[in-house]
Amino acid sequence: MKNVCQVTVVHKEKVNGIKNKLDQKDFSNLLVLGKCFSDFSRIKIFYALETYIS
């Protein structure tokens, strides 16, 4: 068995800084992108369009 550290360290100031940045961001564009990739058929179509060589 490997030696594994059992201590969890949370850097509260870093976590709070990231939370503040995330609260200020608009993720609506990513939401639309996520919906596009939620269907396996759409992913295959995007892949085919991206890799098509004319």
C-alpha cells in the first residue's frame, strides 16, 4: 500500500476568491454549449463537421 497523506487543507482565502470570481461570471454561453453536447448524436455531427476534409 502506498503512503497517502490523510490531512485535508482548505485555503479559505483562495476558495473565497474563486467563489467571488465565479459569482461575477456569466455562464449562459457555456450552458447553451452544454445543451448542444448533451445528445450523443449531436456530438457525432459536430465531430464529423470538425474533421471533414474537402
